[in-house]
Amino acid sequence: MDRASVQERFGIIGSSPSLRHALDRVRLIAGTDITVLIQGESGVGKDLFAEAIHQLSARRHKPILNVNCAAIPEGLIESELFGNEKGAYTGAVERRTGYFEEANGSTIFLDEIGEMPLTAQVRLLRVLETGEFSRVGSSAVLKSDVRIIVATNKDLAREVARGRFREDLYYRISTVILQIPPLRDRKEDILPIFSSFQHRFTQKYNSTLKRLDDSARELLQNYRWPGNARELRNVAEQMVVLNKSDVITVDDIRSYLRGTIASGPELGLMPVPHETMGDGADSRERELIYRTLLELRTEIHWLKEKIIEMTGRPKASWEGSSEAEPSRYMIVRDENSDPVPSLIEDAAFEIEGAGAPEGGVEDHVSKAAENGELPTLEAAERKLIEEALERFNGNRRQTAQALGISERTLYRKIKEFEGEDA
């Protein structure tokens, strides 16, 4: 079966080079019984690729058995996978057949393998190497002819280094690694996938097909999609159900996206300067951290606008348009974008002490802004909490509610600040 036929059969949409490469690997390994490790972020569709591998194999005449390891309580996972004898543990009132017995002659797909406890990993390793296992509470050895496909959104090599995943099992399941690219790395696929979801939900809810204007199309392509295809599907469904106009604009979509501001289209989306990130695994980690910080900045800005809205403070007072009321927001300029209001507002009073940066948190944040740098998370957090406390006249309950944290967490943070300044 050629690549196009595979995509049509299993609903895998896209034409990006990274996706084509993943599909070509599926076609190569499907006809074998080799163990496959599918890696990719949450929401990229790892289950679709597992289904494709199974359906293109000689085991396709039996259904694939899907098991989410993260959804099974730690104390029950061995019983679920391998079965148990009557009386093996409290509540085991009868003999139970496990997933590996049920999947005999077929394929078992173990999703979220990184969440499997170490004791169950030992049993899984034995099945992989010998095809043998025993039920919980029994010494009788059973055999099962099962092909194993596993998936994870974790870096298993790092989990091994941290002692959370067995090294021998990692090498055994990673015979073939199938890497599924995130949506942000294949921008040319975003609009076709959105269109497919849109058509599906239009039929499902008996709605009319809506057209995307140019600004909405651009936003969909430039958004980083932390939830990948799952998030895109969710946005498409909401637009079909909730949007009543015939044309979908950027403002219609913006409120459904994480990390964007519905009322502030001028903020746009923060680009990641790839040339500063370098290459290799370390660069990917730096890029992830950088993207997370940028998204956090935007979300904090949204929170501040909400606080201003709740307290009735006029917006003009922080836009810095008059000399009588100097701007309380710093402007951080990005080389490739318009000026973006900083997410860190100047505190009403200066903080100095042993635990604070030299010159106070205010100077630290200001200098970072002047240099085009991000302030530290600790400084940003501290300034936001203090500004919120000032606005609510020290009312911790209202402050915690506005910041989206518990009063207990707010109290702990305040005690930490007091300890730093002691």
C-alpha cells in the first residue's frame, strides 16, 4: 500500500516531509513483528500510527488491544496486564485473564509507557524477551504470541538517567523508534487538518461551513499548538458550534487558543529565534523552555488586564500616554515584532534585601527589559503577587482568587518573601 492510500485509510492528513518520513517507516515495519516505540508530544496522534502498523500487519484479522498505562492504578496494573489468580490480593474474588492473554495472536498497544511502575516493567521485559509471563499470585508460566507497540510523550532516556525507567527495558522497546512530529513543526499541514475537522463537525452538528479569512488562517499557522492535533480538533469543533457568522476572523479564533489574548490582537504571537537555539537535544530543550516562558508572559498579561478590569482602573492609566501618569508597564521590543507590553508591572514599592536581586526586584526587571531579556521567574512572580496585594489592599483571599492560586499557596509565597528580606 502506498503512502497516500495509508493516509486516506487511517485519516492521517498532511504532506510535510517529517510526516511523510514517519509514514514511510510505518510501511517498512508494519509487516514485521518488531517492537516499536512511538514518541511524540501529547495530542499528535500516536494511536493512529499504532493502528496503522497493526492493520498493515499479518495480525490485522484480530483487533488491536489498546492499554493506557497512565489510566490504571499502580497497584492494579500488573493484574490488568498479566491477570491474577483468585485470592491473589484483597478483592481478587476470581481468576482474571490479563491483557496479554487476550491479545494472543494480535497486537497490544501500551500507551504512556513512561508511567508504568518499575515492578510492572520487570514483568514486561520478560514478556518481550521470552514471550512468557505468569498471573499475579501464580507460579505457572504462560506464553503469549503478542506484538508490542509502546508510546510515550516523555524522554525515556532521561527517565532512565533519573532512575524512573529501567535501562534494559528501554533498550528492548526502542528497537525501532517512530518519531511523530508536533504540529508546530509542520505548519503546512495545519490548515488541511483544520479543514478536515471543520467538515466533519459541520456534518455532525448539521451546521453551515464557515470560511476562514486571511488573518484567521495566518493565526492558525503561526500558533504553536501545545495540544497539537487534539487542540486543533477542539478549536474546530468550538468554531462550528459557537461561531454564528459565515466568516471566521482572527478575533473569533483567538479566544479559543491557549497563550493568546482575545482582547489584544496587537500582541500577536511571540516568535522563537531559531538561530539562537543551536542544534541537537540541548537546543530542543532550550527552545521548549523559551516557548513556555513566552506563553507564560502572555498569560500573565491577560491576568493583569483582568485585575484592572475587576478593580475598575482605567486602561489609559497604564498605557503611558501622559507625563502626569508615567507608564507603569515597560515595553519589550522584539526584533521581528511590534512593541509588546511587558507582563511584569512595576511594583508600588521597591524591594531590597538579602534574598532579592541587587538593586531590588524593580531594578532587576527594568534592566532585563532594557537589555531585551526576560526577568527571572522568581522576580516576575514576586512582583505580580505584591502588585496584586496592593490593588486588593492586602486582602489575601481576593488576591489569591485573582491570581488563580489557593490562599495557602499565597501565604507560603509571602512567608518566603519575608524570609528572603530578613
